[in-house]
Amino acid sequence: MEIHKALLIGMNNKNIRQADIAKELNVTRGMVHRWVSGQASPVGENLVKLIDLLDIHALLFPDKFKEEEYATKSEVNALWEKIEKIEKQLDNSID
């Protein structure tokens, strides 16, 4: 999944605004806007912090997380259905 889509999903799930991220990571709101709009990608420490803050590990690394012992196959399938639904909503809102 593209990082900006994962960021948007994570922000939506955690009810976190761009301003909240900017404050937490000590970056400008403009930088966060560029990340979530896909104009730029976070790197290094900012990327790691974003993944943790928004809890989007499974979105960005699905192969690693789909077989974890704590998640059943049905839980993973339900998560992917939710993700696909959100992606479609995001795609429709961008078009």
C-alpha cells in the first residue's frame, strides 16, 4: 500500500489530525500535508514515528503481519475488507 494512503487510514482510525502529527514529530503542517497528499514521503525517524503513532504496521507490511499468531485468518480477512473499503472511499474522494 502506498504510504500516503496508509497515513490517511491511520489518521482516520486514530482520529488524529495533520496538526497533531506535526506537533508530535516537530515538523511543519505543510510537511505533513505533503506526506498525506502523496507529494512527498516521510523517511528515516519520521517514518518510524508515523508508523508507530498511527499503528499502520500491518498496512505497510502485510506479509509480516498476516500470519502472526495473535491474529486469526478471519480477523485478517475482516481487516483487509475494511482496508479495501477505506481505500475505495479514498480513491473516490480523490477523483
